[in-house]
Amino acid sequence: MNLKDKKCVPCEGGILPFTEEQANEFINSGKGWKLAGKKIEKEFTFKDFLANVDFVNKAASISEAEGHHPDILIYSWNKLRITIWTHSIGGLSENDFILAAKIDELKL
């Protein structure tokens, strides 16, 4: 099953975060996502500020529907960085890669 077709499962801790090896297996399936310590992140560039904000709103809607909330940073009017990790375990889980795959489905 494709990650984008999966649903995030609520995580309240009690599981171990991915090892670096596990994270590397998943990161290769993402489109431009990079490991950043115990997180994944991706940068986006838009034609203008409104396109940036529109994308943020779409990503926020997906995140809310999945119950999994990334850090979203708009900077330099047309740039965006999204950082994802599972807060309750202090590292990465499959949920992070599911959300990343769903965000990748959005049209820039």
C-alpha cells in the first residue's frame, strides 16, 4: 500500500521512534524530504505570497484530518519549510511519512 493511501494512527507514546536505518528506508520514498536529526523536513518555493499561504492552508487541513501536526514556517515571502516528527515519541514514526506523502500530493 502506498503511504499516501494510509491513515495516521494516533500515537500517545509507548513505542520506540524509528532508528536511523528505518528512517532512511522511508525517506527514500519521499519526494525531496530530508532527515533533519529526529525529524524530516522539506522546503518549498512559490510564485508569490498568496500561493504560499494557500498551500499552507491545504497542508494544515490535511494535517488536522490526520491528527498529526507539523511545524510550518513561512519565510522570505515565497518560501516555506515543513518539519514533521512524532512529538509523543521524540522522533520519527510511520505517521510522519504518511503525512509527508499526503502533503506531496498537493498541487504547488
